Amino acid sequence: MATRTSSRHAAQKAKEAITTSAEASTRTPSGSKRKAPEKKDSEPKKEQKVDQPPEPQPEVKQKSTPAATTDSIPDVKAKEEEKKVTFAPTPESNHVPSDRPKSDSTVEAGVHTSQKREDIVPSNILEKGIIYFFYRPRVNVDEPHSVNDVARSFFVLRPTPLGAEFDQSQGSVDKDARCRLLMLPKKKLPTSPKERDMGFVEKTGQTMKDLQEKFIASSTYQTSTRGERTIKEARPYAEGVYALTSTKRATHLAYVLTIPSEPAEIQENFGLHKRGSWIVQSKNPKFPGPAFAQLPKEPEYPPSVREKFGDLRWVPLEPEFIEYPNAQFLMIGEAQDTLGKAATAEGAKKAHEEEPGEELEKLERENEERVEALQGDHAVYEDLGLHAKKYASVPTTWNT
């Protein structure tokens, strides 16, 4: 029995061994099948390895990102610096109104200007500027001893912008600025309402250099009886500031002298005081003038200007009326040592504006500062482009 049992047991063992070997054989393919997924799993790993180069890309991006931020920092700084640069002039530009004479951007027609100043200039000031007074000695008279030795006198109006203001940094006025040359055949300026003198515009649109070379300078000419004759150089005897102001019925030419600081014999002989004014009128070219004051040619006014005269023989002078050569004007004496009616606006002044007299006095003080910076009386010669070394000062007395 034991033998049977053992043989059966052995047979059973053999059967189990066969079954086990069969299961082992069946597991092997499954194992091989598992290896396939392992290969598939390894392929994603390879794909991950293939994708690994992009993986550094985020790292590169991460590295580049701080680089971009570091690069952006200077950009921000640069922008901030640009902002600083753009804002840097702002304080200066804000500072300009109070210190405009130092800025080239506020230079107009050769002088410093200020919008603030222009805003307070009275609206009845038609024009303001610098005025120069000259006389020319008679032919072949080297040293005039009185007005009798003077051939004629004239004055030059050098207009400035209404916002013009002078200071010590101004220096001489621009020699290229346009000026008017006005002649007075009677030589002496009127000093009372009873005195009325006619004058005419000799030249317009002239620079100081043109006037100096073509009119102020001396010249010679030949005569058949006396040979060569010399026309002496015109000589300045005063400089100041002026304003053309309008009232209801008249225009006034007011002035305040800067050079000389105190008028003396020569200035008084020509009818000038420290300050004064005249009533000025323009003649309508439509009507003939007096026989003693007729000119060979009338001014070439355009129709728009002629219309302003209408049928009146004389009208209050306007700046554009004296912008044409041969234009005639009348000067009537008004005030001496004061500005007279020219100093007030007669109700036409706005609340924020100054009186005309205040503006003229202010301009005179500023011109005095400018003159002092140019060594006093030499300023008039510097302005006119003359050689200041030739003249000790503006004369106040005649040579006797």
C-alpha cells in the first residue's frame, strides 16, 4: 500500500511537476509580453530623454527671464533718466518768465522779451522802442558852435516788441533791427502847442549798419565853383526810449532821455528835456502840402492805408503811416519835463495794465541799466555801430 501510495504520490508529484512546468511555460510568454510594455515604458522614457532638451528650455527661459528682467531694469532706468532729462528743462522753463533775458528763446528783434511784460503793457501804446537824436553840421564845418552851424536834425525810431525789457545782459541792440529815419528841416523840435513843425520820413526798413554807412557817415562831392565839399558825419546828441500812445483824438510821441543822464545846453537848444511829448499827425497824400514843405514824390501807400485817411487832411499818426519814405507828419509841442497826456490811458486802460507813463518810465530805467553796462555814453555809439573810441561822450555843450 505504501508502495502504491508512494507511486501514486510520485505520479501526482510528476503530474504537478508537469503542470508547474506548463504554467512556467505559459508565464514565460506573459513575461515576454510584459517586457513589451516595459519596452513601451522605456520608450516614453526615451521620449522623455528626447524631450529633455526642451526641458532645459524652460530652464533657459528661466535663465533668460531674469536676463530679460535685468535687461529691462536698465531700460526702466533709461526711461527714468529720459524722464529726468525731459523734466530737467522744466524747472528752467518755469524759471524763464522771471529770468527770460538769459534765454535765447525769448529774444525777438534783437532784444529780450517777456510775455508777462507784454500782458501789462497798456493797450493804447501803439509802439515803443529806442529813439536816437542826431544833427549834421553844415558843409565844411568841423566844430559847430551853435544851432546856426547845424544843417539839419533828425531822429531814428528803433521799434521793439511790446514785451521788450532791457537789463545789463542786453548789451547793444541788434544792429540788424529795422529802423526809421525821420527828418526835421527846421532843426529844432517844437516845445509848445504854438510850435508846429512838419517833417518827413527819409528812410524806412533800414538797419543800423545801413544808416551808419549810407547816411550817418561823412561823404564828399565836387562842385564846379568851390571844388570838393565835405558833408560831415552826423552826430548823436541824445538817446532815450519812446512810446507812441493813442488817446481819443490824438497820437502822442513821448520820450524819456537816457543819454545824457542830464540834458544840458545842446539838448535844450534842440528842444529836448529829460522827458517830454509831442502830438503827432500824419498828412493825407491826397491833399497837397504847404509850398515850403512839398516833396518831389509822395509816399507809395497801398489802398488799405489810403482808406484810413478818408477825406481828412491830417489824421492821428499810426506806426504804419510812417513805414513809407516821403510820408509827411506834423509835430506839435505838448509837454516838457513831463509826459503830459501821453502818460495816461484816459479810461481805456484795463485792470491788469499799467499806465503808459509807468511803462515808459520802467523802460527808461531798464535802458539806463543797459547803458551803464555798456560804459555809459558809449552805448549810443555801440548801438549805432560807431567806433566808441572816437567819442569821449555824447556832447552836452558846444565847442567855443
